[in-house]
Amino acid sequence: MAIFKNTPPIVTSGLVLYMDAASSKSYTSGSLKWFDISGNGTSGSLTNVGYDSDKRCLLFASASQSTCVLNNSSLLNFNTGSFSIEVVVKLTGFAYGTNNSLYIKRAQTGGIGGAKGIVYRMLANTGTTAALIVTVDNGTGANNGDYVTLQGLSTSFPYFTTIHSVLTYNATTFKLAEYRNGVLYSDTSVTAMTASAYNNNSNLTLGKFDGNSLDAEYYIFRAYNKVLSAQEVKQNYDALKTRFNLS
């Protein structure tokens, strides 16, 4: 599948969501919806989200409490347990406080351990990077071996830089991993989880967590109901790197 002429194809096996702010089939300026072009009929309802027609991206602002809530609560409902989430994004302002998220699919309650699902959470940190806590959680309480997490300064996220990020979770090996710009960035694994433990019917939400929104430019958002291999991650990255001038 190629959105722009002469671009390499992306991985379509397992693709359940594909939103691209540069595609007129996915978004038109002034629309209150960001549409899925994977063929699965999902859409995201936009609140206080702008659009940059030159950069062809959605503009999220903390001052406006921007958010995008997808209408498909069964998306990534962990029937198989494994999934991949891919995003091209730039943080355009500092993450304030501790409750900001790139994306979340769980009840929006603060902290980790208290709600089933997944959250890619930004935390205020230095002037160049945000700290992260990325969790897949069964919701029975923190510090009980009931969640998988990538966290701390080793998994910081840069401000003011366009990043291609792919998060994968393997329900068989219990491994959570993130790739940045086509290269494995961080991973971890535990053995205390099962797929049914973190199933939930919450909608996938972009840009907002517990009342706080990010300052960010969202370009592409995709999801798969499988673990993308390192080769597949690289294939998707190669399809985008020229478009976004990624190294």
C-alpha cells in the first residue's frame, strides 16, 4: 500500500488501522474526523485539533486540550494478545507534569498498575527529552509483577524532532519493545502476563491522558494485530524516511 507515488509499500499483513494526515482519504482540513484507510472503517473523533497544510500533519496543543478518540473499542482487543503500534510524530512543546500520553487504550486513571490496557506515557524531564513510562498492564495493582514496562531515562523521547516509533508486544514471549527510526531502541520482558489479563473495551486515544494533552504534530498512526518483525519495521521505516527526511 502506497499513499504517495513511487514510495515503497508498507507491511499490510495484520494491518488493522492506518491513518495518514497527508492523505485526502484519511483527513481533509477542517474535518472533525481522522479516517482509517486500512479498510476496517475506524475513525478518530478530533477535539480542538488543528492542521498544518504545508507539513500535512495534525496539530495537538496542550492549551487546547487536543485529543483524538477512535470509535472502535474492539481495536487491539488482544484476542491474540500480540500487537504493534506505529506512529510518526514530533513533540513541539515540553511535556508538563506526569500525565501526558502519546496514545492510551485503557481507563484514564493516573499511574501504572491500576487499569487494564496499554499506555505510552510522557513525563516532564529535561529541556531536550521527555521521560517515558510505557506499560502493558492487567490492572490488579502496581509492583505485583502484573505489568510489562519500558521506563526511565533510558527510554527518553526527544522534543522538536520527527520520530518514527514502533511499539511491539509479544504475548507469547511477554516482550515489549520499541523501535526508533527503524532500529531496536529498548525492550524488556516478564512472565506474569496473559493476553486475557489486559483485555479491555476502552477506546484508543491519542494525545491526552487524565486531562492533560501533548503539544505535538501527528503525521501517521498505524496498528497491527501481530508483532512486526525487525525486517518489517525496517520496511515501514524505509517507506517513510525520504518523506520525513529521517536519517
